[in-house]
Amino acid sequence: MSTNDSLDRRQEKTRQAIRRAFIELLFELNYNDVTVAAVAQRANVGRSTLYEHFRTKSDMLRDSLTMPMSALAAVIGSRDVPAQLGWWLQHFKERQALGRVLFYLPARDIMLDVLAELIEARLEKLSDTPPPIPLRLLASQIAAAQFAVLTPWILGQVSVSQTVLADVIHRTSQGLVAAVLGD
């Protein structure tokens, strides 16, 4: 094993420790109360080490959300409801406390931005001709529409099965894509 492999593995372990500490603190506090210093302390790393991986608290949140948000983005261009969407919905439903932190400002805006970026990347693969509006604008509209039905469900304000919700998210997202891109 080379020194670079060992360094890369160590860096990845440090990054995972920071990510884990950040998420733990999100569960305990609200987003506004999480500090870089608290994350560094919980991850057992120095602040300078943390800054080598993440410049800001919002960078930590963006990094933590990329994989979960990809489940919502996966509906774009898929014929059927992606299996990972059902798992994701169940995961968030079981962790309503985290939903209460993430689905309110300012974390909500960061989540929407991450989701819009992921959706935009998927839209770029679907678009053969120049769209009538920038893909980022369409991606932002789809992300906002997904959150409009998802948020009350996550927060326990409406009761509908996870299967029905996944289907509605899939259908409405596909409908927006078809309406704008003509698919």
C-alpha cells in the first residue's frame, strides 16, 4: 500500500467522522445552533483539520444531503418510482426530529439548492434540444414542488401512505418535465 492510499483512507475517515459529528449535532440542536467548533470537538479533530474538508457549516450540510437528496432526484427520467425513493421516505419518516430541523429555514434553502443541482444534472441528460427556460429554473421548480408535498408528510401534518406519496412525487415531477421539455 502506498503512502497516498494510506493518506486518502485517513482523510476519508476524518471526513466521515466530521460528517457523523455534524449529523449527530443536527439531531441534538437545530441547524442554527450547530457550530464549527462543536463539530470539530465532537469529531475529535482540530478546527484547522475540519476546515481542510469543509469551509463552512453549510458545506457540511450540503455534503450530508447529497446522497439522501439523490433519491428524490432519481425520479427524473425514470419510468417507474425508483426503489430508493421508498427507502428514503421511510428513513425520513422514522427520523421526524431531523425533518423538523431540516425542513425549516435556513437548512431548507440549502436542501432545496442541493436537490435542484441534482435534478438539473439529470435534466441535462434528458434534454436533446435547448429548453425554453434554463434547466436550473426547471430543476428549482421541481425541487420546490417535491418539497410542497413532502414537507407536511415528513412533519406529520398529513397522513398518506409512503407508496402513494412516492407515486405522487414521481408523477408530478415527470409531469413538470414533460410540460416544459415536451417529453
